Amino acid sequence: KNQYLHLAAANRIGDIPELEVIHLGDAINVQVMSDVPRRQPPLKPFVLYVSSIEARKNHRVLFNAWSEAIERGIELPDLICVGMRGWGVSDLLADYDANKSLQRHVHLLSDISDSALYELYETALFCVFPSFAEGWGLGAAEAMAHRKMCLISTAAALQEATRGMMPVLDANDPAGWLNAIQEYARGDGPRAELEALIRSRFVPKSWGAFAQEFFTFAGAAV
């Protein structure tokens, strides 16, 4: 809403329609996924990024952070990226395919089952979401629904979806991401504090509640 109003003002658009902010649903059926048999989790601690692999999702900043850590001998958990391969990342994937040392620490998965994804959420140290732009930021909210903290970029939708609770980083600053990942991977103090905050204050919203709000507003506006 704020971005729309800013754009309207910048372009001298005076005829502003009635606006209402209605958050999308972000509740997930954890019980269904948790009923499946548990498998052996990855042996090494890891950070999780669940998102399609495309330009605006900014996997590059994470690959650069892990590459810097490898070059400097900094120990980091592994990174697991789950999502289909999309557009605008051929150069990124070519660099990844040519970097054997990066492949030992950064793993790309796609077409996995809900139960496999549930296991990854359950066993991840925490999640990351460094995208440049988002329409909503469901992936970051999904991490919090699994009671995992999530490092996010300054994209407004991500801050809104995470209710302003999660650490915010510059999408163009690999050094900042490297430092933050080190901090939250080291012991469980700061990470545990954010997980406790999620448990006490984050209430996932059902899609039914979203639909009710949407139709109530639409009906009042007619």
C-alpha cells in the first residue's frame, strides 16, 4: 500500500481508489507433514532457503557469502536451497557448476515431497530469504510457521510477512550476510531468543480468515 501511494504521488495520480491491507494466509498443515515417517537428517548442520531459483530471489548473495567463507577458511553450516530452477540464473548456475568447492557446501534440491521439505525445516538451524523483491514473502512466513527464525532482506513484503520480528539485511551485501550467518549459527543464544519470540508472538493466518476479510472488504466497497 505504501509503495502504491508513493508511486501515485511521484506520478501525480490524484484519483486514488479505496485501499485496504489484507494479509494473505500463511498457515501450513504441519500435522499432515509430521505424520510421515522420519528419515535420517543431513549429518552436517545447515541453513535452508526455500524459493524458486531465479534472478529476483538473489541466491547470488548467498553463493558469494559461502564462497568468501570457503576462501577465508571460515567454518559455516552448509546451505540447502530448495526450489525449481527459473529464469535469469544461467550465469549463476554456470558459476556454481564450475565451483567444486562451493558444491561441497551449497546443495540445490528440487521436486521434493512435502514430507521431505518438512524434515528439512525441522532439522535446519534457521532459514534465509535474501530476495530483491517479493509480492508477499510467504516463504519467510512459512519458515516462522515451522518455528524457525529467518534472515530476510530489506524487501518491504518480507518485513511485513514476518511481522517485523526477523533480522533485516541489505540484499547487496554478501559480507553482511556472511557475518549474520556466522552469528546465528554460532551456538543457540541469539537464535533461541528469536525462536522464543516466534513461539510467543507469531500467529499464522488461515486462508479462510484471509478469504473472509477479502470478501467483507469487497462487499463493502460495492
